[in-house]
Amino acid sequence: MSKVTLRYGYAETPLGQLHYAEAGGGEAVILLHQTPRSLDEFREVHPLLAAKRRVIAMDMYGFGMSAKPAPGSPQTIEQYAAGVIALADALQLKRFALVGHHTGMFVASEVAAAMPDRVSASVLSAGTFADSSFRAARQSSERASASEGVDVVTRQEDGEHLVELWEKRYPTYPEGRPDLLERFVRDALAPGVDPAEGHRACGRYVMEDRVGLVTAPILLLAPTEDPFSYPQTSKIAAAYSNSKSVQVVEVEGGRIPLMEQKSAEVVAAIEQFLDSLAL
């Protein structure tokens, strides 16, 4: 197999400049990362998937080196989805498939709901269903202790907040892979990024009003060691009742950083799904 070279660029959009990387040719696939990551989350997946398709990974609006909403303003899944659509427009993509992981999963779902005529398929990785009970649980947790949420830290002069960021994620990451946590911390410290705001955006999303608008075929990737998403697999699969099809692939041993940890298994599942749709 020849080496795949990623090409990096910025797209001019009504939201500002959006940072992306692309490789390959053919059917377009857009990769959407979790909070508070960047397109780096797909460092391993991207070149493998681009062997057969045109694959575009982006720093979602509000993350990485892409444009940010106004400082201090509440962010939403709809905003992030608008960023995806703006990038697709700037790159003149008439139709495209989506791959979204954690927060990116919500965003991919919203894009598929908003643009059913343009989304050919959606891969939703580590999904949860943001219904009223999900929102209530998030809001209750925030009220109980605003400092306890994942990725919620207060900047300290001695740098202790950096250790705290690491420690809050450590239990959900695979042993022996400090390199993955280093990549997470780097993205969490990107200029203008609030590491917790993407989680709050998920907690604001009224997903039950949107899933019925998704008609594209769905592949759910279910990492078995992800304590947040895996128990939700059946619920999220049942929610997409109007999709042309819903498939579930369990990734044994997969954890929060699934894309980096199990890249070969992830790519194999995505390729089989897209091949079955002739995409």
C-alpha cells in the first residue's frame, strides 16, 4: 500500500476559518472528534480510511485551530453542526458520509437530521441518547458539584490543573498509553478552547426532537469498555427508527480514546459498512 499524505488547510466560511486535513479520493467522508479534541484524534484512522475514499478530518467549530464562538457564550451541538455544513459547502461537497465519536457522534447525528439529502451514511461511535433524562442528569451533576465533571478544572498558578485534567481522564484510558493522554491534554489547552464546554453542549441538546429526521443508514460503533456509551447501545439503536438501516458493531476492549486505541478495528468496520452501501 502506498503512503497516504495528509493535506492540511483552512476553509473560509461564514463562521470564520475552519481547520481541516484531507487525503485520498472518491466518496467524501468527514471525521468529527470528541470534546475537547481536534482532528488529531483521527491520526491513526485517517490514512487507513483514505486508502479508498476522500477523507476529511476537521477541527470542529470551537475546537483546535478552527474559529471559535464568542468567549463565554454557551455552545451548542447545532453550532458545531453548522460548522460541519459550512466546511462541506466550502469544499463543495454535494454528498458525504460522516464519522462522529462521542461529541462528534451528536454532531454527526444533527448534521444528518439537518441535511438528509446530503448525508449518505453516518457512523456514530460511542453513542448516547440525549433525551430529557440525559439532560436532567447532566444538569443535576453540574449543580451538585461544578468542579467534579470530566474536563472541568480551575487554572492554578502552579500548574496543578494540568495534573487534574490528566487524572480525571486516566481511569477511562488504556493502561500503558500515556501518549494518548498527552494528546488529549494538548488539545484541551488549545487557545480559546474550554475543555468542558463541549460536554455542556451535549447536555443542552434536545436529541429526541431530531433523530426522527435522520434517514441515512447508520453504523453504531460500541466500545465495550466505554462506561458512558456502551450501556446506551440498545437505546441509541432504537432511537433511529426512520433510518434506512441501523447496524451495531461492538469493539471489544474499546475505551474512550477508541479512534487511537483500536484504529484498525474501527477502520475495518467502517469500510465494511460503506462498502455494503457502495459508497
